[in-house]
Amino acid sequence: MSLFGEVVEPGTRTAWEDWDDAGPQHDIPELKWNNALEVPDVIDLLIILDGKYVSDTLQLHSQDSVELLNTVKEASLSLYKIKLRNAYICILKDYNLLLSGEIVELLRDFVEKSKDIISVLKKPVADYQTSSLAYQPCIIRSLTTTVNLTNSYGLEFPKLEQPNILSGVGAGVLTLREHLSLSASLIVYYLEYMESSQMEEIHGLLQKLDISVASKPAPSSIINSNLYI
Amino acid sequence: MDSKHHWKWHITTYDLTNYTLVVPSVAVGNVGQLASDLIISTLGMEKLASIYTPAQIPVVGCDPYDTFSTTLSTSCEVYVATSHDLLVVQLRAPLVQKYARSFLENVVDQFQQKHIKDIIILTSSYAHEKKHIMTSPFRYISTDTTLLQEQIEGANLTLHEQQEEDLRIFGGGFAVLLFKICQEKMLPCLCLYKYCSEGDNIPDAYEMVNKFQRLVPLFDREKDIVAQLIQPASWKLLFGRPPPQEIY
């Protein structure tokens, strides 16, 4: 609830910097890998799990099939190598949207050298814009580059319709790949319950790559609620 | 940093000599961007190029001007209307300040190399910054070299009132930065802005196009301009989807 006279800026403005404030305020941190990183000449597949809700749902617990290669603390980024395959998984938790371009640049070697890239994003179903009156608790859509994936891994979904748009690292990677005439796909799950682990298709993809995923059960919202305090 | 701005030209055959480049600044109410959308949609402009840059928050979707298209559309795209010698750089996300100068210089350099004649920046400023309430909501600033002096006088435009030593348009985003870059690079530039508030800014966009038409005639002067303008497909559901039926 806003107070009378209070200036309430729409949600879309939250990513804005203050252009009116005098003086330099470029406080975006320089992103650096925690350790030295060697990037192979060719990578078969890069999977990007973009955002807190995806990374919370698909937790890569300690296992033999993946190895944590590197991290970037400022971007909550963890890069894993799938041991028996020439494939990598990049997990991004909470990050500042203004850092999206910087993160894509940080991943640029991987973005340029991967044969295929699949990014996954989760958004609340209320963000899905449609004139349809039918209610669906889970809507899966995708955006792909003009160049098709060499292997779609069975992840074929309807195109995301206008006027819906996606932003963030996954969107940046898709844009860069399109500009490089390389293949990539960005899959978005619009879900009623963001904590839901309803992502069977992505579970299936990871299992095909011999990765076991811990599905976190949906937490009780009562715990987070002020109602019972 | 320049090497990180990646241009993809979709059409390379056009000679852009003497074209006018329109650049909307991401500003209060997004009036410049909405006005650019109207111009692109109404003139049926072709996509000339798209730009990948870390200076912008990445955004992707399908073509906003064609509901049935599955072509990708990204944060920054350049459109061309050869019939009017007009270019529009449409921006769909804010610039990141840290890299803004490098990106804007790159855009100006690219088009200066193609011998465009001038740049027009469309932007907006906070309504509460307007000091003389009975005057027109439009203001302009221009370089000394502007080619539009006659049209500015014809349109009765009011000059920007500079309160401080340094040029500033509050709420106007990167407009002043781009204007200064044009000055440095000796490229004629006009910056047109409208005082407005956040909300439904579609009427502001129509007024902006109407004012722009006085400077650069694009549409039939004999007919009502509002009736001629075509809203892009992406404007549907601008204020959200219909309420779910389950609530009734």
C-alpha cells in the first residue's frame, strides 16, 4: 500500500541507475573468476540455470558426476564440469540485473566455444502475458536462435509469444549467440508456486547427462509468513 | 571495450548518406521509446541491424511488430525507412552507466562512417521539473550546427532552460550524454523532450510523434496524425492480462 503523495515507481524501473545524480557512481564491481580457468577449444553443451528459483529447485549436491570448477562470489555464480562429458553447468543464484552483461562477458569464452547452450529460467505465472482467460499453473515456453541446436535433448516447447520478454544472463547469452550465428535455447517456466520443483523436462536432461538432482520440496509458506508471528 | 559491441547487419546494401538517425533515451515514462515504436510500426520500417552490447541489460522476445513472427528481437535494434531517409535505434532496456559512453560513441561512430546528416534524440523529463505550467510541455536543445533551425521555429519549440552550468535534463536518462558526444564529434544534433509523469504514457508518445512530424514530416499532413499511427503488436496487454476467471 502506498501513502498519499508517495512516488511509487513501477517494478520495471528497479534496474535503473540514477542518471541525474552528479558525479561518477559506477559502483558495478569488476567480476573475476575465483581461480584460474582453462576453457577447452570445443564444448559440447553448456547449461545455464539462471536465477535463485531455478538453482534452488535443482540443487547439484556433492556427487561423482560433477566437479565444481570455479566461482564468482559477486555474481553468485558457480561453474561445474560434468566429469564424463564435455559439458558444463553454470548456476547463477541471486545477481544484480545490471551485472547481466558483465556476467555474459565473463562467460564469453564458454559462450563462443560451446556447440549448444541451453538456459533455464523460472518466473511467476502472473508475469506471463496472454489474452487467454484459461488458467494454467505451469506454462513452459522457449526462445531459440535462428541456428537450431545440434541436439535439442527433447526440449522442444512452444515459442514465447509477444508481448512477453525475458531478461538477464540467459537472455544475454541468447542474444550473443544469435549475433555470433551459433545455436542456443532459453527455456522459461512460468509457475504458480516458484518454489515448486515442477521441472521434469530439465530433471530429465540432467539425468541423461548422468547427474542426480536433489529436488527440494516446496517449503511451507506459513514459516515465511508474518501471519503467525 | 569497443570490440565488445557486436553489430549484426541484416541489410548491407543501403547507402545511408544524408539519413537522419533517431535515438530514444530510456527516460521517465519511456516516451521516446514509445514514440519510436509508433514510428517504426506505422512506417513498417525494416530491421537494418541489431547490436549486442554489455552496456545494456539483455532482453529478448519475438518480433514486437509482428504477432506471427518467431524472429528473435533483442535489446537494441536499428530500423530503416528508405522512403524517408530515416533510421531509428530502438532500445528496449536501460543502459548500464559504466559502459554507456563507450556504447553511445560506438553508435555515433558507426553512423558517422555511413555519412548520416544528423541525430535527433527523443526523451522526457519529470513533469514536476516544468517551471512555467502554462507553456508547452516540449523543450529542445540543439547543437549550433543543427540543420533543423527553420523547422524548430516553425514548430514554435521552446528552448531548454538551463538552470545550472552543466547541461541536465532530469529524468532524461542518457540523452545529455549522447548530446555531448554528438557535440564532441561535430555531428548536428537536436534533443527533443517532453515533461511527463509515469503512468499511461501512450498519449505522450502520440504527442511526441506529432511534434516530431513538425520537424521531420513523415506522415500525410492533410490527415489526422492520430488516425494514421499504428500501434505495434507488443503494446497489447501493456497493462497486464485479463483477470483470471477463477476469482469470480
